[in-house]
Amino acid sequence: MTNTPPRVLAVIPARGGSKGLPGKNIRPMWGVPLIAHSIRAAGLTAEVTRCVVTTDSAEIADVVRAHGGEAPFLRPVDLAADDTPMAPVVRHALEWVERDEGASYDAVLLLDPTSPARVPSQLAEAVRRLATTPALDGVISVSEPTFNPVWVGVRPDGSRDGALSRYFEAGTGVTRRQDVGRFLRINGNFYLWRADFVRRLESSWFDEGTHEGLEIPEAQAFSIDDEYEFRLIEALIGAGLITLPWLDVAAPIAQTEEAR
């Protein structure tokens, strides 16, 4: 095994359109545009060789550059629709950067800007695990939710006038939460893949590859899709339940409120 550190490309996807929370990618969170949190996390991760933002919005690109990020191209229109899969978007960014540099990368780190509560040590550990486990195609973030769906998951049973039935058969007969095995969820905080896997990926990364989960705290795990989630993560940061090393939480949150 070579001792040469892997070349890791961090890719931050940020479309201009957002139906759930318009303008969320550049909306200030604790005085910093949401997308800048991902830029700073990548910048503080020594294992990241280069970080680029892939966006179809000139406005987002300008904000990225104003906060020290790199948006070297605008994403093609055919990769910027509401239903565009992530696989071709990441592959396009990888191919663009490799052409730009005339050099190849070993791994791609996907950082969604709507999941800002990640820290460099977690990203570094993901890179370490991928580099030391040849059988893996990727390392992804997982977490244990505050409830176990095997224990509480239900659904209406159409055959019995809408009465509830268990969603998971594994929960049948279980009467105590403590008797259910741990349940981990894919939370989207980060995805790290080998570059070769990205190049051949067709649609479903989970079904097409072999992945290891790196567990992170559930408080860091959710993504922002609406106003409630945006304000919730602000509250968690303010309460000290999430600590972001690049952020001065002592700065007045009024800066964020004024920008709304």
C-alpha cells in the first residue's frame, strides 16, 4: 500500500432553485451564508486537496467566491433540474476539475450545503477509513435517530378501515424500546466515494457499491429543507449542542435576523 495521501476532491452542490426555502443556500446562518459553512469545513480538513462548488446560479457563485470558496464553472442546464440525480452532477464536477488540472483524483467528498453541522475531524476519519479499506467504494455518515422506527413505525392498514399496523415485521411482539436492536439512518451529512466508483456510478450509490457508515451525533445529522429546520439548527448552535470550529457563536444572532 502506498504512503502517498489520496487526492480528495470536495464537491458542494448548490442549485439556484429551492421550493421549500427559497434562497436557503446563501441565507445567513449565524452571520455566515449557509453554503459557506460547508466551504469552511472543507477548508479546515487537511485531507481535502481541492473544494469546488457546482451551481447553476451566478448569484450563488458570487457568494461562494466572496467567502473564499471556488466556483470555477456554472453547471449545465441539463444537470440543474429539480429531478436531476446527484450521480451525474458529481461526475461532471470530477471530470471538469481533472481536465482543468490535468491530473486525476482518488476520492470525491460530497458536502451538501443544507447539512452544515459537520466537523473536519469526521471528514478526516472518513478519508482514513476509505484509504485503509480497499474493499470499500465509499464511507458515508450515519446516525442513530432519537426514535427507533422498528419499535414505533406504523402505517394505516387499508384492509381494516384504516386501523394501524406495524411498519416493520421485526417489531412484532416487542413491548419495550430496550429490546429493539440499534437503528442507524443515512443522514446525508457527507458522502465519500472512490473516484473510480463515481466514474462508473449509474444511479443508486447504495445499491451499486459497498459502503461503511461513520456514525456521527444525531444533532449534527439533519438537513435543512424548510424554515423550521433552519431555525432549529440555529437554536442548537446557540445552545452549544452543536459546535462548529470556524464559527464565533458569541457573535449576536441579530446579524442573521437582520438579513432575513
